[in-house]
Amino acid sequence: MSRAIYWFRNDLRIEDNEGLVKAAVNNKEVVPVYVLDKVWLNEKLLGIERMGPFRLKFLLESLIDLKASLQNIGSDLHFVIGDPVDEINRIRREFHCSKVYAQKACAYEEEQQEEAIAKFVSTEFIWGETLYHLDDLPIQLNELPNIFTEFRKLAEKKSSIREEIAAPLFIKTPEGIGSDIPNMEALGFEDIEADERTVLHFKGGATAGKERLQYYLWDKELLTNYKQTRNGLIGGDYSSKFSPWLANGSLSPRQIFWQIKKFERYVKKNSSTYWLVFELIWRDYFHFVAKRFGNKIYQRTGILGRDNIDWGNSKLFHLWVEGRTKEPFVDANMREMNATGFMSNRGRQNVASYLAYNMRIDWLLGAAYFEKMLIDYDPCSNYGNWIYIAGVGNDPRGGRAFNIKRQVDMYDPKGEYQELWQH
């Protein structure tokens, strides 16, 4: 009897999950597994913890929701903590699985895990992180343009978006599969309550992600004005806030795209509806950049190999982290992230620019701190954006040094945001 592992990674959903469907169709039994990498809990990067409480809580909520979804189709989720390679190998042997299915990753560390697992078992890694399928791009990966606009025009002109894939109706899972998802305390973290000033009370999981999609597009029709409001700073309605669910795959980019297309058909089609797709293509671009350049996106010299930038020293890094730089707009954004695990896109660009250009502190420290704090952290988008700002990535202008005063005049002219987060 054929039995396979389905290894959940950043695809914590049963809908539009091609790998899960393949595993269910091609095997009599499937063992759904999630491995919480012990590195995230126990190790540091540049002296900074890899995962903070906000991202961990959102992840655990997402896993609880995934487990319930699997139980609804006759299956369950086997949750373990450890090294993903070792744990997949152990579970494979314990349950006599002949194959491992999983979503293909774009990021370097995750690709290394794939290669290691493929050495001891048959594997099938299925593309699913991006809106455009890698196989549908009109170019080879090594031909990826160094400028986003060129990539976008190519993709829009010569590629198309694949249809969503329905969730499996039933998955047969062997006896003994299924384990409880631990709470924060069991993992050595204090449970947290988000600050009441948070833009949105984010809850992990595909159910909450679809509810947000329903609210933003259909209940309030906020997509109609997205392009005009997306640079807002206060409240839940100024932008889609889909990024946390996209980051761990509780929502797929295709699910969002096809809802936008439906919205354009039945409600309105305008520059705002296009702009949300535009942002999904930006996300794609950073994933393809990560896949093409591998470990380079995590290196100080970036994908350009620029080693002529003097980053000074990091003695004042703690002031940036704590929101005590004495630049009120920067401090407000850092305090918001520290209290909620979220920061607006406008805020992220400004605080990154301030760290790199005003404080002359190594951008890698900022990227590592974002990795710890942000509930919507994903390696491709995080490091892709940081190398872009720092001038070692895909910015044709060689980096983005923002004029903070001008930014405040444009986006917080009355100082309401700064006042909200002054403490």
C-alpha cells in the first residue's frame, strides 16, 4: 500500500494546494506533517532571536486552523519540533512512507533542506509560492531582469495565471497520526495581547484569511480605493493587510488574484484593482530573485556584490530597535511593530532607509530584527526589500534614501500617527 508524507511548509491551507492534492490522488494514505524548525525557537542571527512572540502566535493559530481543516476531510496534522530534515526522515521510517511531497521553496535555507531530504527518500516538490508559476515565465530564471518593471511587463504580456485548485474532499490518514498544537507557554514564550492601537487584530489561519478577503473586497468594497489609501498608517482599512496570511500560505496569491478578477467583473475595475495585482507581482519578483541568487540576498554585499559601502558600527542599533532615535516618525513605526508585530509598508521603507542612510548601520541587522518581529515575515520579501533599500539589490537608482521630513509632510501631516505611537 502506497503511503506518503505531505510536508506542510509555507502553504498552511488545503485549498489551492496542488502538492496536497497530488499526494492524496497518488497515494492510498497520506501523513500530513508540520515541523516547527527548532532553529526558529533556539538560535539567534547576528545576536537577534529568529522568531518573536507575534509571529509565533500567528503561526500556531494558523496550524490550529489547518489541523481543523484536515480533520474535516478525514485527516489530521502531525506536529513536531526539531530539525525538518531529521524529523521528516524519522517520520518516514516510523510510518513506512515511500515518498515526500511538499511545496517548493524559493529561499536558500529551505532549498538546502529539500536537497538533504531528497538524498534519503523519493520527493516531489511542487511550485506554489508565487502568483505566476515558474514554468509559465517567458524567460529562464537566469534571465530574470534586474529591474522589476522589466519583469512585470514581460510577465503581464506573455504569461497567464493558473486556475485555483479545489481542496481534496477526503484524505485517508493512517492510525496514530495527529498531535496537539502547543501553546505559547509550552514553547517558552509568554502569551501576548496585541496593543489596542493595532491596525488589525490579526488571527492566523486560512479561515481568518478568507474572512479578511471577504471583508476587504466584498463586505466593504475597500479595494475600489486601494491605490489612493494604501499608504495610510492608522486603522485596518487603508490597505488589504493580506500579507500575514500570504507569508505562511494560509492564503495563496492565486486565491487573492481570482477574487480580484471576480470583483472587477461584478463591482468595479479601476487602477486600484490593478494595483493590488501589481503588488502581488512585486512579491513574485522578490521570490524569483531569491531563487535565482540564493544565499546572496542574505549577504551584506547583496546580489550586486557591493563591498565598497561603509556601514559604520552598530553601537546605536538599540536606539532604532527601541524607537528612541529622536526621529519621531521612525520611532513611532518601530514602537508600533514592537507592540503589535506589524508595520505599514510606508513605515518599513522609512525605518529601513533611516537605519541604512541616517545611522549608517548594517542593513543586515535591520533585516534580522524584522525577521524576528513581523507576523508577515517571509525571507524573500523581507531580504528582497532590504537589499533594495540598502542599494545592494534590484533598485535601478542604487538604493532608496528617504527624506523623512518630506515623508511625514506627505503621509502624516497632522502628526496623528506619531502622536498615537509617541510612547
